[in-house]
Amino acid sequence: MTARRPLREIGQAELAEWLAARRQPAFRAKQIREWLFAKQALTADEMTNLPAGLRAALAEDFAICSVTQAEVVQDGEGTTKWLLELGDGETIEAVLIRAPDRLTVCISTQVGCPVRCSFCASGRHGLVRDLSAGEIVDQVVFANRAAGQRVDNIVVMGMGEPLLNLDALLPALDLICAEEGLGIGARHVTVSTSGIVPGIRRLATAGRQWNLALSLHGVTDAARARLIPPAHRYPLAEILRACREYRETTGRMVTLEYALIAGENDHADDARHLTRIARDLHAKVNLIPCNATGAAHRSSAAEQVRMFHEQLVAAGVQATVRRRKGSDIQAACGQLRARRVNHDRNTQETDE
Ligand code: SF4
């Protein structure tokens, strides 16, 4: 199945050319971009000040919104998780998280993930493909429209390793943050990485104020090696150097994400190591009780999480325990899609 290009990723010059080829006046470009970014249209039919023929031509050549809902689950506490279908039939996940002070959407950058961390469902089947800039932006538009209000916080922490798809992510974030785009402040965007050193450096040179989150999960190279396969794993010292450079270049604090996995990385010694890393980096720490993914790993017990957290705080580290939202709705990254992929595979095997 081939997909139409997302209209939101088409630049002004290309849109002007497309309109000129159809003998449309130049002012139509401004109207179309208003529909796409200010009014966040999902279909060409919504663009009521355009002639019907032009609306039909747009819908034929482009995807007005390149993601559609395939499945939705809610946890009753304000977390909504979508399985979104792309134009070629592939699926990704996005999660909307409501808090009293903000509305956050967690978006994906790849179908599957090449990093293949052992505790994560997203990477279980490896990388299928990168998302395009428009497919990344359209997740935010979809979330805005589904929520009935605009999200004010973006975390690029869904399926995929964002820094292995920077060619699409950088233009997408520019569209998300631009005043004439979706208008979300750069300081309200957090990009997460498993530690892709060249990507961290490239992100820093973009000169934006995006926040960086490092998914650390292990405090030594040996500990990380047990969780992250070698293909995309960089030496810890290099990763921390790149994070330091990021902070110095952008002035933004780095966050260390640490999924607490029972018996794996939740010992007092790990907390001591983590304290030293956080202090050196002037970083805050987010402790995440690991959502079970059906892999071999289990989340640390609540008491262990409490002790680990207390140890960090007592040592002067700014640390929070992320509330585990949505474990009952399969909110860990990649679980909805994994279920769909497994279902499709089983169906195919049954059909054969
Ligand atoms: S944790 Fe992140 S980097 Fe690791 S496999 Fe999952 S999506 Fe990829």
C-alpha cells in the first residue's frame, strides 16, 4: 500500500508550484496553510472557503492528516492511548496524558525501533521504517482534535529512537514550534534518546531550546549492555559528555530517565552511581516503575522504588517517581502495536 504525502510537510514553495500547475491563485496557499496549522483540519472537506474541485485535488494528491485512529484505550484517569494507522497500513502509538497543569502528548518517530532494548515492546520486531516529518506533526494535530483542546507539552518518547530519525524530526519540531505552525514553545518540547551520541550533538547544533531526556536505565556500560543490544549503544562516558555539551550549548537541563527493573538496576549501589552521574551532569532524575511488557523484566516493587527514590533525594538529587499511568491500558511503549502485530501474524498463520 503506498501512502499519499502528508500535506503538512509540503513547503510553501512546493505548494505554490502545485497550485500554479492547477491555475489556482497564489492566495490559496495561505488559505490552505491556515486550515492546516491554525485550524488544524483533518480532511479537505473542512476547508470550506476552497472551491470543491481544489478540495478534491488536494485530497487526491495529499494526506490532509496522515494518521487515523485504529484503536483507542483509556484508563479513566486522563490517559488516552491511540494506535494510529498510517497511509501504508503500518501502525504507531501516541499517548495523551492529562495533568491539572498541562496536557501532554507523547509521539512516535519510527514504526518499530532499531535499538531493540530488551524491556521494550516497541523494539521487539526491530525497525520497520522511519516516519516522515508530516507523520510526526500529524500526531500532534490528531491529539489536539481528539482532545478538543490544544496540547501544550510534547514528549518525543513514543515508538522509535528519535535521534535516529533526525532528518524528519528536526523539520517536524520546527513546524510544531513555529508561530505560523502549531505554535508550541520549544521549552515545552522534550526529546528522549537512548544515548545516540552523534544525534545529541546534532540536536544541540540546531540551536533550539528543546529539552533533552536521556534514557539511562543502567549506570555502567556493563549494566546498559544487559538491556541495550550493541548495534546502537554508545559508551556511557561519551553519552554523558555529549549531554554535558548539550546543556552548555542550549542552557537546558538534561533529564535522566531511569526505568526501575526488579533485581536488575534497583540496588543501593545503582542509586549511588546514579547520584554521581546526576550531580556531574546537573541533571534531574525521573524514576519510572517499568511497565511490564511481557518480556523477561518486572517492575521494581513499590517499597524498592520508594527506597531508591529516597536515597537519591537524601543525596541532594532532584528526583521524581513518574506515576505509572495506564499499565491497565497497555501504556508502555509499543504494547498496543505489538498486540496488533502478533494478532496479524497469528491470523496469517491460521490462514495459511
Ligand atoms: S526503549 Fe526507546 S530506544 Fe529502546 S527499543 Fe524502546 S523505543 Fe527503542
